Amino acid sequence: MPAPEKPAWWQVMIGGALMTIGVLIFVPSGLCSAFLGLGALVTLVAAPSNLIQMVQENWLFFLSIVAVAAGGCGLYFLGLRIGSRDR
């Protein structure tokens, strides 16, 4: 069985760029959603009756942050796939 070929230089460059952009998007949005989740836990412990109100006010924000984090994660794995020949 022949050894797999090395990826072309442009594949490595595009893969590296996509991975970098993915990490730069994923990390801040992941931290933001983690802080929002931590705030929900603190609200649950401090005043359980306010949790439903907080969820009603912030569900769209949380959903958009999770979508952005998923997009950043997708860019990272797309770059990982483009930059390597092992498919």
C-alpha cells in the first residue's frame, strides 16, 4: 500500500486559516455562553422564581451565541479536514 501523499501547500494554508478563524470565533462565543449558563445556575440557586423570567428574556441571545459557537467549531473541523489528506 503506497504512503499517502502530502497535501498541497495551498490546502495547508487554507486549512490553517480556517482553523485559526474557527478558534477565534469559537473561544469567545463559547466563553460567553458558559458565563450565561453560569448566570442561570446562580439565578437558580439564588432565586428560583426568577429563572423562568431570565430564560424568557435571554433565550434568543443564548441561541444565537450557541449558533455562532457551532459555526466556529465547524470552521475549525473544516480546516482540519482540508489541511490533511487523510480523509
